[in-house]
Amino acid sequence: MDFTNPLIYGVPCFLGLILLELTYSKTHDHKNNKDLYKWKDFASSLTMGIGSGIIAPLIKTISAIVIFNFLYEIFNPEINGIRTNIMGYESFGYAWYVWLICQFLDDFTYYWFHRQNHMVRFLWAAHIVHHSSDNFNLGTAVRNGWFTILYKPLFYMWLPIIGFPPEMVVVCLGIEALWQFQLHSVYVPKMGFVEKIFNTHTMHQVHHAKNLEYMDKNHGGFLNVFDKVFGTWKALDENIEIEYGVTKPPNSYNPLVILTHEYKDIWNDMKKSKNWRHKFMYAFGAPGWSHDGSTLTIKQMREKIKKEQKMQVSEKKSSKLVLERQGI
């Protein structure tokens, strides 16, 4: 059965919605969002989007036709005319509930793919492109790293292996991408009951923030259940002023610099130590890891702040106790 990737129809919609949001932001002073789009930054994002739009179909075609189909055929051979998984059960067909299950498992896979992009520095070097703008708008949604496409299919290989048709997996990936695009807007407020189930615009604002309390949160695609189960969910606190972007920005609008600046930083960090374990950790450890403590990971920074807060509380208690003993 043949299906068309929904992203083919999504691209014209993307451009139309970006133009609509851009026009609205420049003509309406809604929460001081007239500077929502900065022209040089928007041009960089659009260039990234066009590049990924050219590269992605080629890579996805290879991954779908070669990798997914190859694995599907190997692990789900036809036996007496029936597609059967090597575990002994009949491979999945195209019933409506199979589509729902595939979309749910696609979302589960996306969560871990996305989370690892933030946890493994070499992957972060590709993904940082998407976070490198200090603006949050629909233009940022198409600001995608070109190298992410090279390894993303590897996270999804298990779906055709267990029996989901390759074309179904590709369509579910496309639907996921459509949902992710529209999340990049500041104009959609919290949506009540919807927030309990789905990943929403305010949750994605948290994800794009560089505030320490927000970093490495809300990795979900459609749903927020996996963030809640695995401890990475955080709601938007409207009392906190969001700062978008990354702590080490490329400081350039040049697409090539935006694409490669973190790889350059990794290389420079690897040269700081002759220890091969240190070199490995600089490349594949969490972003911010250092052998000498000169830079810290998000987890280490949070732990440091907690220790400092505990010390302050302890010092206050000690001072209070001294004053009480002195009768003051």
C-alpha cells in the first residue's frame, strides 16, 4: 500500500502560517511581540529550512526504501503468502487501531530521540541549530540542523523490525513533524484540559528557554506523558521571564557557522586533555561536561545551586541558634 508523506502538503502551509504570524507580529503590539521576527535571524532560519527541505527527502527516501524496507523484509518474511514476524506473530496491517498504536510508538521513539539530542553532545551539535535562535516563532520551527537527518532514522528502525509497514512509519513521522511545527508560537495560551495530555505551545516555549529551571525539559512530540513518566516535564511559569536560545550561541547569522559551531567547540575541548576518556566524554558526554570542572552540565549546575541553597539555610539556622544562646 502506498502513502504520501504528509509533509509534502505541509510545506505550503508552513510558509503561509509563517507569513501570517510575521505580518501579525509587525502590525500588532501583542505583549511587545513586534520584535518577534528579526530579519537577519529569520533569513538564517529560512536558509536552514530550505536546506533541510532539500536534504531531508533524499535521506528519508533512502531510510524508508533501503533501511526500513530492508529490515521489514528481513524480520517479517512472507510465509505461505502471509507476512509473518520472526517472533511468530502475523505482521501488522493497516487497521485504524494499528495506525494509532504506530503513532503512539512513534511518539515514544521521538521522545527518546529528542532527549538524547540534548543529552549526548555530539548529537546536540546537530540539534543545537534548532535552538540557536533567541527568537521563538514559526520561522524557528523550520530552523533545522541538516546533520540530524542522517541519524534520526536509526532511532525508528525497531518499528519496521517488529512488524509495522515502513510506509506507515514514514507517514507517522510526517504527522509528528506537522504537530511539532505549529508548537512554535507565542500566540497560543494555555489550553486547560488539553495540557494534561498533549505537548502544547506553552510547554514548547519552556523547551526552547535557556533559563536554568527550564533547560532539558519537555522533549515530547504529540504527548506529554513520557515527559511526566520519565521526569522531564515542566509547566510554563508565567512569573518567569523566558530567555530563548542557548548558553553558547553561534553569534552569527552565517548558516555554515550555525551548522558547525558546536562541532568546532567539541574539537577544541577535546584538545584540552590528552586523556582518551576525557576526549570521549567531551564528544559523547552531556553538553557542558568538563574534566576539570571549568564548565558544568545542566544537572551539575542544578546540584550546585541546591547545595548552595542548603548551605545558606544551614548558615541561617546556625546564626539563629547563636543569637538565641546569646539571648539576643
